[in-house]
Amino acid sequence: MQPVLPPGPEGLPYFGNAFQFRRDPLAFVRGAQRAFGSVATVRFAGFPVVMFFRPEHVRYFLIEQPRNFTNREVARGLRRLLGDGLLTSDGEFHRQQRRLVQPAFHKRRVESYADIMVRHTCDMLDEWQSGARIDIARAMQELTLRIVAKALFDVDLKAENAQLGQAFRQVIENPTQIPWSIASIQLDLPFTPYGKNMAGRRTLDAYVYGLITRRRAEGRDTGDVLSMLLAARDDDGAAFSDTQVRDQTMTLFAAGHETTANALAWTFYLLSEHPAVRAKLLAELHTVLAGRDPTVDDIARLPYLDWVVTESMRLYPPAWTQGRRAIEAFDLEGYTFPAGTLVLFSQWVIHRLPDVWGDPDTFRPERWDPARGESIPSGAYFPFGGGPRICIGMPFAQLEARLLLATILQRYTPQLVSGFPVVPRPRVTLRPKYGIAMTLEPAPALVPA
């Protein structure tokens, strides 16, 4: 007997809602919420996926009952690139890996990376020129990739940065698991999506395995994450294999730069579109920093900077959706869902619920001012996930986004090129489909007090 599932949007025979979802995933998931309220069932080739749309659902899946929901099956596409890394593993193996890597993201260690973050940003700014036109999304990706490589793996990617950045783009922008499209045809040719994806993966694998080989041969402990992985032992006392080290290294390379790069790109876009917000932020930076480079100690004195980044990640969350599979049956919203149920909950939808946010599509950093007393329920804002699987690199990303933004805005005011189309493209992360073309205008001069 088939379980009774919540209603959802009508689809085509056999294909279900696959084509509607593929055409515009962001519009589809938000439309499903508007039409069906708190929960809806969508179907792909007859296979049901239950979409949940309320903050309390996020709390249930991520915080209250996380051990009943696995992400391994829903992360199959990521696992092709990342292997069994932190993002794609589950259970005791995930907990073991997380304990191993956690010291690299302790508060004091993360703060020690601040100089690397600011120094690399200043190096980039020294190469920029007033009036130049750049793709701010690509510039942020290349910058954050260099930072994560130096901070976590003690390597300078200046020579390989463009090549590795292009490899990550090839993988992310050419997913190989889109049904009923050319992307699902596994022809390893230079002009097919699958071929581009595979070329990117080969480039990344060659670099990471080469790095592991060199570090093993050197036998030195540099105190970075790679040294921790190479020195680690499993429960039987055996060293990690090259594949195990590669999986964790690739995960940290990918996640450590991709989300922050996207968050910064969308923030520059929003600031360009909202000059009053930008002016208020620049005034705060001028007051606190007066043109000098920011430090860790400055962050607490830059509350508006914090609100700007937080609000940007509400409107354009780098991770726009999450999925889980139920290990055992569960009850929610008046339904009993069987073991094996696939569930989906989307930051893009829940971050824009009108009854939670009031003016959900408005870029309003002031909503995060504690003095205003605006109540935001737990589970309504989760750009980094939540619960025991909350992004381990969250402190790193939060510090990096704020330091980079403060450093760049004191030198340049990136302005969106007039008429340039800015279109969100939901893949593994929420990237701008065509990049974001901006003109580098010099920052306003400091006005003497």
C-alpha cells in the first residue's frame, strides 16, 4: 500500500515535476510553498520528494532528530568530486572526521588566519586599477581559493590559481546528474557537460594528489590541516590512505572558498543596487578604520558590516537548498512518512517567508539590529545549516567575508555595469549565471573630522 503523502504541484505522466524544476528551480520551490503552504510533495520520474517550508521543520531535521536523517544519498553528485569528505559522509565516520579537523577551526586558530586573509586581499587590490571592468564573482573565487590554500594547507596558489579556479567552475557549472538533459549523457568529450566536469575533476585530483605526495615525501609537520590529516590514525592505528586524505582535502578546498566567494559577490551586487546602504557601511568603515587594514579586533566594532553580510546571505544564501533521507519512519504535519523518504528544505524559500520576515525581498540590514527587537524564529535563518552537521568552516567564512569586504571597500567601490544581467543560477551553490560585471570606482575620500 502506497503511503499517503501531502499534495503537491501537478506534473507530467512519468516525468512528474522534473521539467518544471529544471526550468527554474528557484521559482519552482517558492511557487510550491505559496501554493501548498507548509509542505508539498513533488515527483521526479514518479519518485516522490517531500518539500518542507517552515522554520520548525528545519529545527526538526537538523537539530531535534538529525540522526534519523542522512545526507549521503542526496549528496551523490558532490560525492563524485569530494569522495567521503565531511560534506558527504554520515554516522560515526563523519563524527570521527569532524573531530579530527575541528582544531583547525577553533576560535583562536581561525583568528590567526586573519593576516593571511587581509594580506592576500591587499595583493589583489594592488593589481586592480580604477575604471577597470572585472567579473567580481570570478575575482572573489580566485581570492578565496588562494586564502584557503594558504591558511589550511600552507601552499601559495598564485601560479595555479586560475587553473584550479577554472577546474572548480567546470565541475560546479556542469553537473552530471540532471535527468533528461544533455548533462545526463556521459560522453567524456571536451564539448559535453560531462566531459567538462570530468576535465575539471582530473585537474583537481592531479593537484591534490600531487600535494599529498610531496608532503609525504618531505615528512614535515607544518601545523596545517594537511599535516593533521597525514598524521592521523584510525581506530586500528593505521594511517589514512591517500584517498582518505584527498577526500578531506578536496572538501575543504571546495567548501572553504566557494561559499564565501558567492556570498561576497552577491554582497557587492546588493551594495551596488542600494547606494544608501553602501554609504552607511562606508561611513562606519571610515569611522572605525580610517583607511587602515582591518584586524580581528575591529570586527566587534563594525556591527553594520556584520548586518550587511548577514542580510546578504539571507537573500542570496550560497547553499540554497538541503536534502535528507529518512532512516526510520517519522511523523510530521499530520502525516506518517516511511523510512527512505527523501525530504527537501530550502534556504531560498524559508529565508523569504513573508510571515517571518515581513518584507522578505527587501535588502534591509537593519533588521539584524538587536535594538530593534525584530524576532527571528530558530530555523528561519540557516545559511550554514545547523545542528551537529553545521558547517565546520562557519567561523572561518564569517571572519573572511567581513575582513575582505572591509578591506576592499576602503580602496574601491565596485559598481554594477549598467544593463548587465544578474541572474541567480542554482547548482550545488547559488552562483550568478553570467558572473557579475562591475566597474572599479575609487572609494570616496576620507572626510577629515
